[in-house]
Amino acid sequence: MLNRVTLIGYLGQDPEIRTLENGTAVGRFSLATSDSYKDKDGNWQSTTEWHNVVVWRDLAERAGKYLKKGSLVYVEG
């Protein structure tokens, strides 16, 4: 069995980066993905889902260095 997710969206805030007692970097940020569709009456509807993303070690350090609120991000895991 394979569980995999791919998200492409925009950051809702700057990544929050912290370092654990053992020196491991941990980063957290929220990612918004949007979808548009026509409802049964023919009107366009838009929905937004928010995803909480956690990154570790080198990815956390890079996220803190390069990502800012509003950045377009591709996340796979």
C-alpha cells in the first residue's frame, strides 16, 4: 500500500522555525489549496482548504530561509 500526497498552494504565513534541544530544526507552516467548480445552477464556486505542514532538519532550515507568506509552494510526501 502506498500513501502519498501532493499539494500545490500558497503559504498563509511565514514558516515558524524552531530548534529542539538535540539541535534538530523543525518548521511549521500553513498551506492553502483552492478548487473551483460549477454548482448545479451553473454558478462558479471556489473552495479553499488549509493544510498544516511540518518539515524537519535541512528542509526546515531551507523553508525558513526561502519561504515567505504568499509564496507558491509544491509539497510532496
